[in-house]
Amino acid sequence: MPFDALRALLGPRFSTGASDRALHGRSEAHFPEMAPDAVVWPETTKEVSQILRLCTAHRVPVIGWGTGTSLEGHALAPHGGVCVDFSRMNRVLHVAPEDMRATVQPGVTREALNTELRATGLFFPVDPGANASLGGMAATRASGTTAVRYGTMRANVLALEVVLADGRIIRTGSAAPKSSTGYDLTALFIGSEGTLGLMTELTLRLQGQPEAITAAICAFPDMGSAVETVIATIQSGIPMARIEFIDAANVRAFNAWSGTGMQECPHLMVEFHGSATGVREQAASFGEIVTEMGGGAFQWADRPEDRGRLWKMRHDGYYAARALHPDAHPITTDICVPISRLAEAVEETARDIADSGIPGPILGHVGDGNFHALLLPHRDRPDEIARAKALANAMAERALRLGGTVSGEHGIGMGKLGYMEAEHGLAWDVMGSVKAALDPLGIMNPGKLVRPV
Amino acid sequence: MPFDALRALLGPRFSTGASDRALHGRSEAHFPEMAPDAVVWPETTKEVSQILRLCTAHRVPVIGWGTGTSLEGHALAPHGGVCVDFSRMNRVLHVAPEDMRATVQPGVTREALNTELRATGLFFPVDPGANASLGGMAATRASGTTAVRYGTMRANVLALEVVLADGRIIRTGSAAPKSSTGYDLTALFIGSEGTLGLMTELTLRLQGQPEAITAAICAFPDMGSAVETVIATIQSGIPMARIEFIDAANVRAFNAWSGTGMQECPHLMVEFHGSATGVREQAASFGEIVTEMGGGAFQWADRPEDRGRLWKMRHDGYYAARALHPDAHPITTDICVPISRLAEAVEETARDIADSGIPGPILGHVGDGNFHALLLPHRDRPDEIARAKALANAMAERALRLGGTVSGEHGIGMGKLGYMEAEHGLAWDVMGSVKAALDPLGIMNPGKLVRPV
């Protein structure tokens, strides 16, 4: 281990302390602790490069760390090594409002960026719920509630600075809105989960604050009518800014968590962005579909604080459901299917969960065909845990059978590694070849995404 | 050369005839003829796989061929080898209107696809002008007039089937609208110019035909006011479907080519997509900017046939300019800069061209910061050709200095290879490593995109 050299380089920003290591060996999901051997807090790209050179020289694993909010164990250290915590690389380096672009260090969180952007009339739209770091969001190709309108991180990162395993610093992309000059390395690094290099700068595409925003929630008599409303809405081309499904179990959890008195039935939560007229038009078109499908009246959230409350409730879904089942061993799921197969996917999943008797509230970014069941078997009942895992497996297999993917937005990490062969076949080998080309010693986040060597 | 085996496999769909070879050794741009040793016309993915296995076994270069409309010599055969012409793999395999998705073979042209889609109310938006094959468009990451609204090929390809150099057949992506499962191989192949594998199936994202479309052209007193109008329009967030700049020299060429009587000054050609009200709103907002910048009245093209004429004129820009200078050695350029630097980029370029005395009409997809000067030195005057090349060089250097890229949409091929080091630095080496990992023998379109070995 290159610990003396790292200490000499970083001083107090190098630690092998037990609490620092433990903190960086845990995640929000239910993986056992897997701690790194050391944690470093670089402040510059040059330091990241020096760290990687040292780790390459000693063949030591390197794991990037943003805010620790990933759900598939991306930042755990099953092989030990050095955890590179980006929390001190948290500066917004440059905002170019005239080009609707910002360049940030990877440790900047999405909320910090949006706070900094407030005066410009611009915002960064990708919103996975957690106040994740932008580096982490790019590394996992995060998306969330607004992807239906603004796309995932794939569509919203223009350029990167990346440090490779051997310490070389490269720049991908440019500040131009498009380019046709060679392999799309920006896209290659987005979603690579720290297995190909560490991002040290991100140039992001920003959006203008819409002239008008309005949000609403509406109740449905059953799951089928809510999901059919989503399908019809997307197929009709209404440019929804958000369209989220929550089932009755979630509503129950929300009511308990935040004292709301919502009717315990499936709901859709929606948001419209546009001109004042445009938003009215969109809401009217959506309203017609809702009525046709038997949905109830909208409860509008026009004021920013009301909208804030609405989306905070949605984002707290995970915590609300966990609070209702404090003794659970939570298992997250994240399948994504073509919109035409959404009803099938949600309804089969709901039926399986009901049959199992295990709590499993369903919610999701249904406009993208993406939804989550949070399976909550009791932590002391191994048979329940095993059945919950079987349910999660069945969901993944269902997604593949319906032409979809086992992860819409959470990524692979350690949790979904077992599905890569089934989803990608030989293409998974190609990912392994790309990995070997860029990280021949296999020091970058080993045990994640590619086939274990 | 594996000619006997290829003949046995393909029968009359294998040719070493001089005219077939010559036809596949030429392009629309001004490169000398570089013919392959043989041409094959596969009809199935399996045949493509067999062809690649044979070429790998004999270490023979393989070059993909769509419609031959690329502008940077992508499909020329400087090292000979086998040209794989996809014109017989031209079936639309599946249209899923409910998911706004179509799966096509690579030889389907964009016009053929849009003709087939007419009854569905959907269309494929990417429009590079030429009636290129969709495989070729994906391979070069094409864009064109509508990218400002709908994105380039990068945003509009969901999934691929690709045959690798060694004959392995892989599938990338899925039919789901998004995914977070591993490296974005789809994005890696888009823009890879046939250097990593051959695409044999493409799943494309479709768009709903807008409820209302209207197009217009308007005149400006000078280049500066037209370009400033574009910048203000993009910055104001009006969701333009197209916004194209043409300079006075182009208008002169159009008038001569198609008998129009347009005022010989800079123009913008625009199109709005949306609801009837939305289109009116957009046009009104745009009109305010035009007036403020001193532009003239709009000439509207509301009827489909008028719009067709308008965009045909734009797409014929290259031919119109060449027709006006039949003795020219045409040199195309394709720089793309951040929108805030567009005025600088266009005006410096125009000044250089004026100073040179060489004809060089300017037009482009200015909403993306992308424009082309078509330099037209006389083919018999080597000094003019040399000065035109110096102008093209100066444009590329200007693009890089302004934070942009040397190619917005035409790609690298052979023509832009000399700028890759300057634009990408060490990242170009990384492209070379990826290439070596997927095509270790270097048989896939050698001499293009990556550093020559």
C-alpha cells in the first residue's frame, strides 16, 4: 500500500482511521460493510492524478466516493484499497449563462449547483431525489423524476475531465452543443461507475427556468387506470416535465410519514413546464385523459412552496416506506420497460407482491417506463428475505422478457452484477474488453459492473 | 484475400468488377478514388458475421458502405479490402407506434423510413439533407437541420445490433427509454465510423408529427444581425425546430439554381413545431427578436409543399453553390462552437474568406453553433487550393480556440484526421486503446478516425 506516499502528498487529507474507513464502507442500501483501507480527500485534479499513479504503481484498488447515496453498492470496497472522497472538490468552476452551461467539480451536489444558479434563471434538471454529487450522478447515469422531459445524465453532460488509472488526465467532449469527432468518450464514462477512471470536472447542460410551472396530484380508483393514463399521456406526446406513479401502500406510508391525509389509493403526481398558455394546454390535455380513465380531480400545487412539498414527499418515498417497516431488510428494485409494456410489468409485479404477503410499495418514473418496488421483508426472517429476493429476480426477468432493462437508473454496482450476462450477453464481454483497455491492472472499482476477473 | 470463400458464400452478391470497385472508391467530396478490392452485398446479419470472420482470418480491411454521401472520405478504401454495401439490408423490420420506436436494417434511408411511417403519425426527425442510410447516419453521428430541437443521432438511437471484427454479433441498449446497466456501447458505436464494428440493426426513437408546423424565411441587412438573432433566439429558449443561416453568396447560388428571386442578403430559415397555439407563440416571440435586430418581414411557408420547397432549397445548398462554380475544387468545412461565440466564429470566417478572394458561401445549423463554409478554389489553380486549405485550417483552429469542435456533424473519416490530436490530445490515444480492444487486427475501416498505426 502506498500509504507513506499518500500521507506525504495529502497530509491530514489522508486517513486510515477506523471511523473514516467504516463511513466509506457503508451505503444507504442493505449491503454488509466493506471498508476501504484508506480514504483520501483530494482538492485538485493533479492530486487525483498523483493518487492514481501511486495506486497503479502498487496495484491498489481505487474507489470514487460522492455522497454515498447510491443504491447498488457502487462505492463499497470489497477488495479494500483507497477510497477517493470528492467532497473537497466541490466548486462550481464556471457558469456560462449565455451558453446554458456550467462546469463543476465532481463533489458539487445537484442542490448546491441549483442554489448557485438561482440568479441566472437557469437550472440543472436531473433530479434523482437524493442530493447526490454530480460526479456520482454522472458515474451512475442517474435520472429521476424529470428525465421524461429533460433526459438522464447521458443527455445533460457535455464534456468531462477524467483521470485514468495510470494518472493520465484527459478531456472528453467540448463546449459546443454537438460534435462528430471520434468516439463518444463522454458517453462511455457516464454510467461507467468509476471502473474506467475518475471524473474530475463535468461540463453540464443547463435549462432555462420555464415561464410557468404547475404541479398536481390526482387519485385513481385502481392501479390499472393510473398506469393506462400514463401510457396514453406519453403516447399523446404531452411534454410532461414529471409524471410519477405511487401506489396505495406508498400513500399510506406518506400519510404516516408527513401527516398528509391523502386517500389511500393509487395516485399520479405530475408537473408541467412551459409558457403560461402552454402549461394550461398541457394540463387540459392531460385532464381529458385522466377523466377518460376514471381518475379523480386534480389537487393543484401552483405555488413554489406547495410544489416543493409535493416533490419532497415523493423523494422521501424510500424513507417513508422504511419508517413504516422499521424492522425490514429493504431490497430496492429498478426495472424499466417500453411504455407499451408498463401496465403488464406493474400489474404482474403488484400481483406477485400481493401473493407474497411481503410489504412492497411501488412507485416510479412511469413516463420513462421505470418503476421501483421497495421490498420490505422482515430482517429476522430469512425465508421472507429469500422470497423477497425471488420477487426481485422475477421483476428483473420480467423486464428482460418485455424488452426492457434490469436497471433504469440505479446502476449495476455489486447488486445487479448477476443480471449482466442475461441482459447483455456477448456485449458484456465487450464491456470487459473496454475495461481491460483502459484499466489493464483492474484497479478501478474492482468487483463492479464488469465480469469479475 | 478470401475471395473464393466470399464468392461461395454470396454468389453474385460478391464482385471484384472494376466498375463496382470504382463506384465504391469515390465519394461526394473531393478525395481521389480509393477503391476496395471487392464489394459484397450481404442480406442478413449472419452473412455480415461470416464476411467479417473471413476478413479477420485473412487480415483483410473491411469498409461499410451506406449511400456514399459522407463528406470526409469515410467509406473510401485507402488500404483496399472488402467494401460491405448495405443496400440490400434495407428493410424496416418493426414499427412500434405505441412506443414511438422503429427497428430498421442499416441500409434503410431516412426518406424511405419516413415514407413507411407516414400512416402512423410518427416521423424520424434527424435530417442531414442527403437521403443517407440510417446505418451511415449512425456511424457518422449525423445531425442536420432539426438537431437543434430533436438532437443528433446520439439522442435518437436506442439500441443496436453490431457485428464485431471477429464476427461476434452483439446487441447494445434495449427497447426501454433509458437504462443504467453498464457502459453505453450504443453511444460508443454511434460516430465510430465503422472502425469498431458494422451495425446490422438499429432501433430508433420516433417523434409524433406535431399538431402544427410552420416555416418562414426572413432577410437581414447584414450577417451580424442575422447571427445575433440566432443567439438571442436560442438564449431565450424558444424551442425552434430548425433555425438555419444562409449568407448572401448562398442566396445568389439558390437564385441561380432554382430560379428564386430572393434578395441577395443574409437570411434565416426557421421552422416551428407544436400545438397551434404553441407555434403561434413561438413565431411571435421569434418575430420580436427579428424586429429588434433589424430583420425584415417573414415570408411564411405554411403549406407542406411550400415547406418542402423551402427545405429542398436549403438541402440543395451544396449543389447550388457548386453549380455556380463548376470549375471549383470544393472544400467543405464543418465547425461548431458554443452559441455565445457564434458571431465571432462566423464573422471572422467571413472576413478571412472575403480577404482571400476565393468563393466561400456560408450556411449552417446555427442554432447548434454549427456552420459550413464551402470553399471553392479553382481546380486548376494550386495556389488557390492551398489558400483555401489554409482557410479551412484557420476555421478549425478558430473552432478549437473558441471552445468548439472541428466537426459538428460531418465526422473525421480521412479528411479531419489531422485535427484529432489538437482537439482531443491524450483522449485520442484513449480512442486508439478502445479501437485496439475491439479490433485488435485493425481491419475495421483502417486509415479513419484513430491514429494510423
